[in-house]
Amino acid sequence: MRKLIYILVFLSFQFANAQCAMCRAVVESGDASQAEGLNSGILYLMVFPYLLVGALVFFLIKRIRKHKI
């Protein structure tokens, strides 16, 4: 089971590197406004997972404190 997890993690890094190369190629071939738009889009998409995890942690801590008291 552990070997399977290591293989999946290794493959996910390979896919992530391929995506970064594609983004870099788009930015290099375009103009500055296109690069700024791509950066804004990446930041916009990156915020939501952090918000979801933060909300989950907040509610878990709140629930744990409620049952502890």
C-alpha cells in the first residue's frame, strides 16, 4: 500500500511540472496583460481551497471546544 502511495505522489508531481511548463509557454508567447491575467486567475483559483480548509478547521475547533466544556 505504501509503494502505491509513493507512485501516485510521484506521478502527481510529474503532471504538475507539465502544467507549469505549459503556463510558462503561454506567458512567454503573449503580452504583459495576458501574463497579468494568468497570474490573477491562478491566485483566484488558489484562494478557494485555502478558504475551504480554513473553514473546516474553524468548525472542527469550535466543535471540539464545545464538547470539551
